[in-house]
Amino acid sequence: MPDLAIRTQALRKTYRTRRGRRVVAVQGLDLEVPVGGVHGFLGPNGSGKTTSIRMLLGLVRADAGTMMVFDQVVPEHLPDVVGRVGAIVESPKFFPTFSGRKNLELLADAIGTPRGRVGEVLEETSLGERGKDKFKTYSLGMKQRLAIAATLLKEPELLIFDEPTNGLDPAGIREIRETMRGLGEQGRTVLVSSHILAEVEQVADTVSIIGHGRLLASGTVAEVIGGSGRTTVKVAIDSPLGDPAAQREAATRILTAAGLTVRAEGNYLFVDGAEHPADVTRRLAQQELYVSELIPVRADLESVFLELTADQGLGGTR
């Protein structure tokens, strides 16, 4: 078994609403986060991501199950490992009229970290040149990077970020992505909860996808994409003598009757579910419809995520 920064087994948490109805936020979650690199923690709203993170950090009590951080059972032994963990679960509070550096110096004093560490973490998060500027002048991306800098003051081995790119523009998202990638390349473990799948795919080494508080898939990004069993082909019909739209409609009927999923986009059909792309060609040729283009479409993390969580819905407990 690889070294694990985080491991949960049969983790469960329920809440009661104001009307007394019981809501299951996390049910039987088995999560493994390997040491080193970036681990994407993915799931729709209401899937239990934030609740799971809060339980790991001792902010919420689990109803059942076990949790371990660096082989220490938490929350019982959280004081033994808390110095190795940094987390951003909610927007941190900084003094708006103080500079970024001054805010970090005050925090360093409060946690007993040498002030010399402040300059290091500002450089590490690409804020070195803006450290003397007031916090209120920072962009949202810079404010989030300052929050990451604050978590780095005590040099944690594990960093936990809950939706760190919420509300950021594309430039801010890129900055956070590059910061997380850099931290992972240093050998730290970064657990990032996010719904921006394309961003996670660019930065994550491993991922876990959950739904309704349960693990749906886990592994390296390549393993999760490759193990989805999903084959998509982009098809164009050769129609020198016939009406192109009518031939696409006919092809859709034929492929749908064969149990495949078909959607039309422009002049192309996108077909899911065939074991081999050649199956599409064969079925159409049998009905005297001929393919002019047949292009396998590479699955990505977003398509696998949407497939796995298609019945999860939105809303509810995070």
C-alpha cells in the first residue's frame, strides 16, 4: 500500500433539518490520498465534500467510521499532526488597511513562526513584489494566494483547499492552479476540492470522485478516465446523393435502436457506448449509410465526472 496522507473508512455524517428530517451528508466514504502531489476531490454540490473536509479537520464530528492523517487517528490525535497540516476551508480574514506582509507578520507572531518566513512564503506564492501593498488593493486571486501563503508559514506537509478558485476570473484561476502545481512539485500533498473539472485535470496527479457521500471513482487521472468504459466517436455521414439531414436522422435511429447514445451537433453525430469505433461503421453500412469521417473522441475528466454523477442532482449539503 502506498504512503497515505489521508485515509478514511466507512465515514458517515448525518444532519437534522429544522423540521427534524435527517439528511445523510456522507455515507460510507472510503477515501485515500497518497503522499505528495495534488489530489482532486470532486463531486457535485451536495455530495459531501466540504463536510468530509470539516470532519478531517475536527470541525465537525463524524457519526461513524475512521479517519487517519499521516497514520494518526483523528480527531483523537489531531494535536499530534495539526502542525503538519494547513487548510483553507472558509475565506480567511485579513486586515484590509494593512499590507499583505504586515498581515502575515502578525499571523507569524501569533503562531510562533519567525518573521523571516514571511518573505519566503510571499515569494513562494508570487506575491513578493506586492507584499508592501495594502490587502484591500489586492485582486481576488491575490487575496486567495495570500491565504495560501498564510497556510505555508508553518511549512505544512499537507494542504487542504476547499473550492479555492470560487469567484475568481480566468487569470486568478490560473494563478491558483500554478501555485498548487508548484506546491505539489515540492513534494507537499495538496487536497483540493473543486467543481472546475478542466482546471483539476490540468493540475491533479490523482483524483477521487464522490456522489451522495460515497466514493464513485479514484486513482490517477489517467486511470479514472481510462476506466470509465466510455467510448465516444464523432461521425459524419457520406451523402453525395441524399439529403444530409435525413441521413443523419436515419443514422441516429439505427444507432439508437442498437442501444447506443447519439447526439447531433452541427453536421456530426457523437455516439457513445460502442465497444469499438468500427461497430458504428458496420451498423450503418448494413443499412446502406456510409461514414465519411469517424474520429474517436478522447474522454476527459469532465465527461467521466458527468457520467458518474448524472443522477446526483444539485444543491444540499456541501
